[in-house]
Amino acid sequence: MRDDHERFTEAGARLVTVAPESPESVAKFVRDSPYPFPLLPDPDHTVFDAYDVISTMMSLGQRPADFVIDRDGIVRFDSIGTQQWQIPSIDNVLQVVSAL
């Protein structure tokens, strides 16, 4: 999504990434790999737990997840996979965004 940030902005969306890391780890990552949108730490997995995004041994780390949440806080699209290759295409997510 980093590479397609402008397409989301043009569609009127704001991207936010949540990482299951400490604020220090996130700050270091952003310092080393700048992001065009916020990368928020979730060290206690509060957000991850609320959206059922959990780590599993089978996925070798964090499960990939994308959500489209409208201005009223309603989840209009969700995709939680078990492997990184299961992330939906940018075009599919943008279709949902454009329909809002």
C-alpha cells in the first residue's frame, strides 16, 4: 500500500498501519524506512485483538489483514488471511473505497 498511497489519497481515503510492536521499534522502522502514512504501535495487541488479527505459527508471524472503515467507524471491508500472499489486491480494496 505504500507504493499506492497516492491512489488511496485520490480516492479520499486515509491509510493507517498498525504494528504489533513497541513505540521504539516503530520509530526505528519509520526512521529507516519512511512511510507516507501513519504507522502506529500496538505493543499490547489491543487493536489486533479487537479485529481478530493474531500471530500463528502456521503463518510464520503476523496474519495479513486489511480493513476499510468508513467515517462512521463501520467496517465496510475486511480481509484477514493466514499467509502474506493472501493480501487482497490494491484494485479490489480501492473499489470498496470508491463505493463509499
